[in-house]
Amino acid sequence: MKEPNFPIDFVVSWVDGSDPKWLRKKSKYQSNLVVDRHDPFNSSIRYREYGLFKFWFRSVEKNAPWVRNIYLVTDNQIPDFLNLNNSKIIIVDHMDIINHKYLPTFDSNTIDLNIFKIKGLSNHFVYFNDDFYINNPVVKSDFFTEDGFSRDTIGQSIIMPIESYDHNIVNNTIKVNQIIKKKKLLMNQAKNFFSLNQGFEVFLLNIMLAVFPRFTRLFDPHTAYSINKSDMSDAIDVLGEELSKAFSKPFRSLDDYTIQFIRYFQILKNHSRPRKKGFGETADSNNVRHIQNILFKKRHVKIINVNDNETASEKDLKNITNLFEKKFPNKSSFEK
């Protein structure tokens, strides 16, 4: 497999949910927000910071030294440890990319869907949440093909609603069905959808769901996303005025679209190519043993997502920090 010869940037979004100034601002806009403790849609856990972010930078330096620039998207916040003298790091404030009439925002979907506006961003970039870490060495071709197509899991799935966020996935899927004829797409992209390289689970889902006339959902791996900036701009144009309604609300709402729609759009345009099974894996913060297993035993897993779980104890979080310290013991050039 030939390596791409074009530059690739990383974009990562981050918030320090313990910052008093940020908390005061959030509280001002949160007075009318109803938060269901059983539904993490707008739970405070989405903003929790427990000291792992420096390991994100260590994982990048160790496992993806070829990255051109790292764009850190924040709300007027900078991590205390960050070395701003490193020429690869560029801080992007929400004000730099989001229309001021939609600010402040505490909605990760609004933030995600504006990252293509980052000044100087390469046309090919990889988007990370701050809880996605590069677990093992990666090369450019793990994210893009030589001719610029994104690497992704190209498959179908089913929505099994359990929380408010699932409304957003429905919104994505409705728009997909409005702009594409499923049967024609599957015929034209049979090689992509029915690739066995993606694993038996994805292959079986594609076979089973092919009989339905419309998409019930596309497969959503929880990992870093390879994005073509031009495609993202086109996808945002397709959503059009529908985004204004979503962006105008400072917190997540049922009207939101998500970053997954950008993936969907690239797949619909035949601008994505199948990725091998097992590229990324998620482990909850209340399952320290699972995290340890991925970090030290699963050499094929390139991206680990440590999904914060509200039941994780202080002991769990401390043990996770110790595991990451063992995995990435060396201070990176991104740190002071």
C-alpha cells in the first residue's frame, strides 16, 4: 500500500469542565436546561477533565510524528501543560470558526460541524475527540488512501434508541435517505459495502439490511475520523438552514446533526474506502481491566477511546492515569 504524499493535520477539541470561569459562563445559560441524570445528553460528565489530555499529545508524538499541524479547538482555554512554543500546535478559539450569533456554545455538535473553517487547515485532516488516543504507531495510509479518499468503516446499522442523542442519529439518517437512492448506491459501491476486510459483523449487517429500501443507519465506529475539508464544506451546504436552528441552541438539542453526517456524506459520494476491522476500540472508564488490555496487549488497535462513565470511581480514574503513564512515560515536546 502506497503512502499519501499530501500533508495531514490533526484537529482535537477540548474543554476543561472544572475551570471556574467557564463554569460561571455555562451556569448563566444553563438555568432553563433540564438534565436527566439517566440520560447523558447534556450531563456534566461530557465536560469532565481528569488529567489524561497530556497523554493524547504524547501518543501523537510517539505514534504519528509525521502529522503536519495540530489544531486544538477550545473555548478560551489552554491546558496548563501545553508548550505553545511548539510550532506544530495552533490554538483555535470557538470565536475563530463559529458565527458569533451562536456563541457561547456548549454543544459539541455545533463545535464539530464548524471545524472545517479553521484557517490554514489542510484539505485532509483527522478529527479527534480528546478521549481518543493513538494506541500504536500509525501511518498516513491508516487514514487516507494515496489518491485522497478517507479510510472508514463503510456499513449499515440499526438505531436502537436508548437516549436523546439517538434523535441526532435519526436526523443524520433522514437526510441521507432524502439525498440518495439506497439500492443504486449499494450497486455502485458493492465493493466498498461488502468488503470482508471490514470484518464479519459489518459484512453480515450489510447483507441483512440490504433488503430494506432505505437506510436505517450507517455504521458508526467511535474512533478518529478522516475528513476531506472540501467534502465537509459540501455536506454543510446540504444541511443548509437546518443547522441554524440547531446552532442557535447553546446546548445539545434534538434538532442537532452530528459529525457522523460528514462521514456519511463522504461515503455517499464514494470518497471513502474500507478500513480493516479493529482499527479502534472503546473501553469505559469504569472498566480498567479492559483499558489495560487494549493499551498493552492489542497491538492491532490503533485508536483507543476511553469513554467516561459516571460510575467510574476516583480509584478507577487514578488507575487509568497510572496505566497511561506506564504506556506513555516520556514527556513530549508538546509539553512545557
